[in-house]
Amino acid sequence: MSEYKIQRLGHQGDGIAAGPLFAPLTLPGEVVTGTADGTRLTDVRIVTPSADRVAAPCRHFKTCGGCQLQHASDEFVAQWKIDVVRRALEAQGLEAAFRPIQTSPPQSRRRAGFSVKRTKKGAMAGFHARASGLVIEIPDCQLLHPDVMAARPAAEALAVLGGSRKGELTVMVTRSMDGADVAVTGGKPLDNDLRIGLPAIAEEFSLARLTWDGEVIAMREPPRQQFGRAHVVPPAGAFLQATDAGEAALLAAVREIVGGAAQVVDLFAGCGTFALPIAEKAEVHAVEGEAQMLAALDRGWREAPALKKVSHEARDLFRRPLMPDELKRFDAAVIDPPRAGAEAQVAELCRSQVARIAFVSCNPVSFARDAKALVDAGYRMEWVQVVDQFRWSAHVELVAAFCRG
């Protein structure tokens, strides 16, 4: 067993020693011992701990793979996440003014995918162990909202009824205004027994909606989400920001960037996270590839009080981005692409005269690439706001303000 010094953290939150060798649950500056196994260190022991090392707040941390950074102080994690974005921009030759990070509190994650397995005595629901298919039960999880944690018994009952001893269910639980919205994948094919038993489970555990491999089996109450003044019932499993606090931070930044714009285009609009609150002051055109999400957005808009016009368009923005002649009527754009970024759509924004762009991203590397294109086309990056709604993870989100001239 040899001794190593941890030089930095990688993008997945592992410490990196010379080699490179990746060592989980370590911090920069620490001296550790371990056994090199390919590019990883195993049997890691801390010889000299970092001043930034803290006791993990969750008793499941060492075994559960749901969090990566509970061993680091909040101050360290905050600065590290800002630096991840800064380094991605520097790699593109860009600099930015960074606002203080906004971090979601513990026990606030409103959505989680439980891994659930049947056992001889019943079932167990939790998260996978680190780099393993083993399911770890998490009764004292410090990450998830109590309402999400309260759905674990329902997830176990679903596995007992509809899971196999050899397989594993994924039970996605989303907190809604009306109870748990539960979507199950990986279960047995629907048969008469399941069609009778599943609604009984939904009733027993007061689930708002229960979906089995894409089919709605029971809906006691439409599971509403609130976006500004609007109440929206998203399709089962639809994208939703991870925490209420994270969504509020992202929305506040987007609203500031859009400012007093009268006509706004929302690209990759989803179910209306940004479009519907913005419609309190501006007319919005929402563009999204999934028609079901737009239908949910439209219903929410029509039933909400005193919103300005929200039009919508189902369109694959990777293959068919909005062109400059389509963008010319808008004063501002909001763009919130998936992890791959929005290279094709950004290329057309570069050719447009849209005055202000609120760029929301969950991937600093693809964001930096797209930011470089915008800056080269004459946009100025005014500031970047990092938002940490995936607390204790290596995941980073941000909002950036771009303006013409």
C-alpha cells in the first residue's frame, strides 16, 4: 500500500492524485494511502486530513451512492462548484463575474428515483451503493424532502406486488401539491392482478397519481405543480427542477435578465417553469420538443388568472432551431437545454438581434462552448449565478446573463 497526495477534485467529486489516480471521498491537499487498481485507488485511508473535511451529516453516507461530497464543508463545496464553472469558461478563453452561489437546504429534494428490490420478507427501497448494484436502505436520508421519504413504504409495496426477485424496480417519486406522483419502470407486464392491485396501493398510500411503465393506473388527484400563478399537471416523469429553492433561485435570475421585455421566447420550455411566471408581465412563446409537456403548459396557462398570452410550438430544437427571422420579434430569450447544450439553436441566436438572453445550464462544459459562440457573435456575458440544488453532489447548475452591445 503506497502513499499519495490528492491534488484536486474531478468533475464527479473524486479526489485525483498523480497518475491520474481517482480516490473517492478525499479532498485536495490530503495525504492518503491506498492500492492502485487501474486508474482508481482502493482501500483508501486518510493519513493527513484536509481542514475542509467535516463529519458527514447523514449516517448512510459511507455506503449510499446518492451523495458524493458530504465529507466536505459547505464553504468548500460552494467554492469548488463556482470554480468548476470558472475553469470551463477559462478553457474557452472567457471570464465572468460570479454572483454568490445559491444552495438548496438539506431535506429539500422533491424528486427521487428509488431503486427497489423484492426480498424474502418483502422489499427494500433506497439508492445504490457506490459503484455497485447493491441497494442500500436510507431511512434517515438527509437529502430528500420528508414527503418524498414518506413514499418509501409505497415503493416497497409496489415491488412486492409487481416486481420480480431477480429484477429491480425504479420508482420515481415526485412531490406535488396533491401528494406523491409515482412513476414505476422495470416491473412485471400489466395483467389483471396488477390492474386490480395497483389502484389499491395508490389508495392505501394516498398517492396522487400512479403510473406503471408509462400507463396511468390510478389518479386520485391530478398532481399539480405551481409555476408562478399557474397550476400545471406535468406528464408522468416529466422534467422538474430538483428543489423549490433551486427553482426559485433560477427563476429570480431569469426574471432579472429578461427585465421589462414585452415579447419573450422560451426555448426548451418544458412544462412552463419559466414561461408561465414570465407571462405575468410579458407575452411568451414557448418552444419544446415534447408535445405532452406543452399541452400541460397550455392547460395551466388557460386556467391561471391574469396572465399575458402564452403561445406554444412543439419543435425539435436540435434538428430545427428557431431561425433569425423567427426570432426577430422577441426582445429576450430564455434557453434551458439538456446536458448536451444547444449548439444548433445558439448558432441561430448568434445570427439574431435578440437583445437579452437568460441561459440556464446543467453542464458547465457545454455551457462554456455555447457561451463562447455567443460572445464571439457580439454578446456580452454580464454575470453568472451558480445554483446548487443538487446539494452534496458533483452536479452544477447555473444561469448566465447575455446582452447585445
